[in-house]
Amino acid sequence: MTDATLDPPPKTSGRKKLIPILAAVLLAGGGFGSTYLGLWSPSAMLATQPKAAPAVSDAVFIAVPTIELAIPGGSGRSIVLSASLETDQAHQAQIAHLMPRILDAFTAFLSGIDPAAYDKRGVLEIIRAELLTRSRYVLGAEALKDLLITEFRFK
């Protein structure tokens, strides 16, 4: 029989065992030092952030008189539309002064819509966008922030 000799397992040096321990000590020391110097705070990271108070808006809403139009085509149906214009204090008087022009622009647009379009999906978004564009044409872009449709129905 042959003698089988096993090689002894390789010895690891003591330095290789110290590398993870030294790395952990250095990282812990760096974290402590940066916290001690005030570069960051663990308690501030864990604390809940205070919620900011909602900003108070200086928006003014001016109601557009209700528009009621007969839909052309002999169907006997009519449309009722109410809206509000969003502006600020500085332009409030200008919008009130030009309200007849705004009503004229709205009425001219609404009376020109094809009666079949009222039955389509998404017509309200199109009407809102067109009315906003026409009111900005009358008032100017800086005077008007938004247009809100408050009532839209068929009779």
C-alpha cells in the first residue's frame, strides 16, 4: 500500500483577519467624527419633517353669468354653461369691465359647435380649453390664471 499524505491546510496570516476589523473600526470612527463635528445628525434623519403650511393664494374668482343657448338643428335641446374666471386682485376690475366681450366670445363659440359633438366623450375638456383660449385673447395672458366650469348641462 501506498502512504497517502495530506497537505496541511494553508495557514492564514493574522493580518488578513485584521483587515475587516480595521475597516469596521475606521468606518465607525469616521461616522462618529462626522457626527461630532455636526456635518450630519442621525436624529434629524429619523425625525419627521414638519409639514409646511399651505400657501395662501391671492386668487380671486369672478363668476361669468350663466349662458343658456338653444342647440341648432331643431332638436329642441339647449345647453346651460356657468363658469368662473380665476385672476388676482390687480386684474379683477379689468375682467369685470370686459365681461360683455367675454360673454360674446363664449356665446359665439358655443353656438358654432356641431350638435353631434355634444354627445362625444371629452367634449367638456375641449370646450374648457377653447373658452380659456378665447378669454385670454380678450383679457391678455397675464390677467387670467384659469377658467373653471361650474355647470355644464343639457336641457
